[in-house]
Amino acid sequence: MLTIRTAGEEDAQTVARLLTALNEAVGADGLPPPEDQLPENVLVSPGQARHRLSSAAAETCLLAEEDGTPLGLAALRVVPHLGQDAPYAEVTQLYIAPGYRRRGIARVLVSRAEEMARASGCTSLRVLAFHNNAEAKAFYRSLGYEPLYVGFEKFLTSHRAQG
């Protein structure tokens, strides 16, 4: 039976493993992995995950499990902002382990994120996907999400190991 629950610090090892798998699949911070090495920040240690989970006031990690087996995660961020009285929300990470895809798990995670965003008074939910991730874009469109923004990013520090 599929369950969705909020991850806590005790889930650090599981969250670290799932985030590492996500980073290996799409590249950490949107940087495609070089042919012969992984960029920095791909590997997430349990200590890093524990620290990130302990700072979860701004972001909530949802775990999808089946009979205690972790299948995937979603991260939900509630964002107060100057432009409106009500916050908006963002799904910043969404990952389903390869053996469990196409079973509706991501849909359930996004639905739970939508419920949590509504309960937090958010007026909209934004999802983040890399511009070249056609599968993610098709998935979000199938849930009724529309592309509305063009995002720009400038890296302020090097994310790649020097060597």
C-alpha cells in the first residue's frame, strides 16, 4: 500500500540516497555531468540530508513508500513574497526510483503537495523542471500545469571540482 509522509531527520539516509539518484540522473544544480566525472554536489551524504531536513522550516520533504520501501520523494517550499499577501508554493524536487515509475506515485506526491500548499494559504503551486527535461514537462502538463515563466540563473560559485 502506497503511503506519503513527511520525512524527518531519521530519514536522512533514505533522503540522501534518493537525492543522489536524482542528481545523478539530471545533474546537480542543472549542470549536466561531464563525460568522465560527476560535478560537485551530486553525492548527498546522510549528514548533509540530515542538516537539510533539520532546516525544513522553508521546505518540506515528502516520502512515498510502499510497505516500508522508499519509492520517491517530493520537496515542497512555501514562499512568502512582497508581491502578494498570500504565499505561493514550489515543488523543487520530484524523484521516483526507476523501478517504480509509471505507477502514479509522482501524481500522488504532487497531489499531496497541492493539498499542503492550499492548507498553507498558497494561491498557486509552481513546479521546477530543467528546460531540457521533456519527460518532466509532459508530466506536469498532464496534471494541468502551464509553462508561464522563463527562468534565468547565474552560478555565483563553481560547482565543479577543480582538478
